[in-house]
Amino acid sequence: MIQVVRSRLQEQGHHSEKRYSGVVDCMKKVFQKEDFQFYPKCSTSTNLIRTIPAAIIIFTCFEMVHRFLFTMFPPESQPLTL
């Protein structure tokens, strides 16, 4: 969806008439005219099946490393001054 809106806003540039007043207006008009038919449903669900577990793993690892580093190297009580 973001790529569609971005390309529509870019294509209305200096050489064509201005069809959209902004991002929200562009999203409304695209939804009304195209009726959510941006991508085939199978590719969207396949992408979600791949992306959601990857995001869960990344955020879990980040939190674990953050907590480990916080316990090993606690922040000083006074802020650093440069």
C-alpha cells in the first residue's frame, strides 16, 4: 500500500495535474477506486507468514541482549557531560 501511494504522489509531479492534496487524500482515493486490490491475497499471506516470525525473533533477541547488557553494565546515576 505504501509503495502504491508513494508512486501515485510522485507521478503527479510537476508535469501533470494535481490529483491528490496529500498522503491521506491519496490513500482515500486509491481505496475508493481500486477496492483493496493491490496485491494477490496469496502473496500477502505468504509475506506475513514469513515476516511475523522474523520480527518476533529479532525483537526477542534485541530485548534479551538489552537486558543482559543492562545488568552487566548498569547506567551511572549521574548523566554524562561532554
